[in-house]
Amino acid sequence: MRVLLTGSAGFIGSAVRDQLEQDGHEVVAVDAFLPQAHAAGDRRADTHVVDVRDRERLAGLLGGVDAVCHQAALVGVETRAAHLAAYAAHNDVGTATLLGVMADAGVSRLVLASSMVVYGEGRYTCAEHGDQRPGPRRVAALEAGDFENHCPQCGAVLAWDLVDESARPDPRSGYAASKLAQEHYAAAWARLTGGTVTAVRYHNVYGPGMPRDTPYSGVAAMFRSALERGEAPLVFEDGGQVRDFVHVADVARANLLALDHTGRPDHPGFVALNVCSGRPITIAEVAGAVAAGAGEAAAGLAPVVTGQFRLGDVRHVVASPSRARDELGFTAQVDPLDGLAAFATAPLRSPAGGQQVLDQQG
């Protein structure tokens, strides 16, 4: 199969490219090489340097293409309202442009990289009142060290539960809003053209080749960087935030399964699937696993729980792996505790070479 892969030089995109090529697919590699995401050494000679908003350049690359795997996106957590326009320009306009060019070229299969951030907070239940949808946590409560969500009816601490793909989206950042917009554009495109879309909602992706100290780095990379500087990893809140961490090799494999899924005759047109490990882990456990994997380099540098918080962070969000298992046959192979320990010494990318447009976040 001939596959156009956007974002092919990125952390996840490069892993997807390697997997596609290993499976015998012909890859048309496209990346804009945004300076806040890439160092000079990321570029391969056969990669087309194209911004997905460039309709004419994209049109010239879609000849003979059977499917598109769309990984390109501006990522990170914005801290100023001025950042919103950048997300809209790259993620919303870029995806809409790509879809229009695909329609003109008769390319009808798309795998779309989406994200857990479309959910906002995860799923919560009260022992007495059942499922609940908590609003944003109050600043006063966070300042007092109360990081949990509470039942709006009785005030009890809510227990987290697995989030499946039927959960109502609740994006709480500009990046999250742009990822949900990508899904909406793709679903509209599928209805208009008869095309098929499998949107893979990544949870916390980590692994070899992750970039150092950029907005594209996750919290595991930030913990590792602290250890390499001889500093203890700093854990926000009380460290009890529960997440799902999925290895980039599993994510790449899920993309190939999703590519096959778009070609099924019973495909509904648009479907979103969680891509996760299925093994919940707390942020304190993430820090501990990275520190354990660092060995002697982490001696005397046990993670420190700070009690600090960031407005906009969610408390718990843990994915249900059931639908991806049932529809794709996908089950993650890397246990987070093992993978995060190995990540502590895995090769990473050099820092990006250009001026960053977004503030760094863990």
C-alpha cells in the first residue's frame, strides 16, 4: 500500500514510518519541520518538507496514494490565550486542507492521530449517586491541598473509572479543542465523500526517540531530564493522579492495525478508538519507575511530591482498551512499569533547534 504520512519526522510519526516500511508499505513522508519540534538531525533525505496547509504541494504528493496517516499537529499545553491561534492554524486549518485535497485526489482512507485530551476529565462515580461529571476543580480547594473531584450531590470523593469512546468530549485547552475539531472535520469529510476514518486517541505516549525538554515532551521525559541534571523529579499535586502510559512501539503498531481497519467493508465511516496500555499508573509511580530505571544516576534523588498544581490539569483520566481490542485486535505489549524504567536510559532526540512558540510543560 502507498501511504502518505504527515508528521513523519516527529516522535510518533517516525515510529509509525518505521513500522509501515517494515511491513512493506511505500511511505510518502511529509513533515513541516517546525523549529520548536525538530533539531537539524531529524530530517531524512527522502522526506518532503511540506506544511499540510499548502494545498498545491500536498496535491502533488497524493498521486497513487491509497491511504493517509495524519500525525502532523502542533502539540503542548498553552499558557496564554495568544497560543490559541497557532493551534487553530496548524491543527484545524491543516487538517481541513488535507481532507479537501484527499477528496479531490480520490483518496478515501484516513488514520487520524487524536488524543485523550478530548475527554477533559475522566470518568467518575459516586458510591451513592452513580456516574458524575465534575466541573473544573476550585482554586481554593487546590490551594488547600484537596486535589480530588467531589460528588456535586453529597460531597464525597469521587472514584475514577475507565473512559470509553462514548464519553462526551469536554476539551479544556486550546490543544484539546483543536484535536476534537480534527475529529469533527474528519467525520464530516467521511459523510461527504463516503471515505473511512479511524481516529486513534493516544494516551500518554513515551519511549525511545522522544524529544528532550520541548513542548512535545511528556512528563516522563521531564522526570528523566531532572535526574540527568542531578535534580530530584518534582511531582505535582499529591502524585495520585492516574493516567495511562503507552509505549510508542505499541502506538505505531496500533496505527497499522487502524490502517487495515479503514479498508474494512463494514467500517461505519468514522470511528474513534483509545490507544492505551490498559494498565493504569499514578504520576508518582511514573516518577518512581523512571528513577528506578536510571539506577546509580538517581542515587539520592527520590521523586519529591510538591503539592503544587497547574490550573487546567485534570485529576484522573484512564482509558478503556476494550473497543480497540475488539475492533482492531490491539493489545499493548509493553507494561508501563517496565517501559518507563527502560525509558530512563533510552536514546532521546536532541532539543529542538528553534525558538519555541509555546511554553514548556510537563
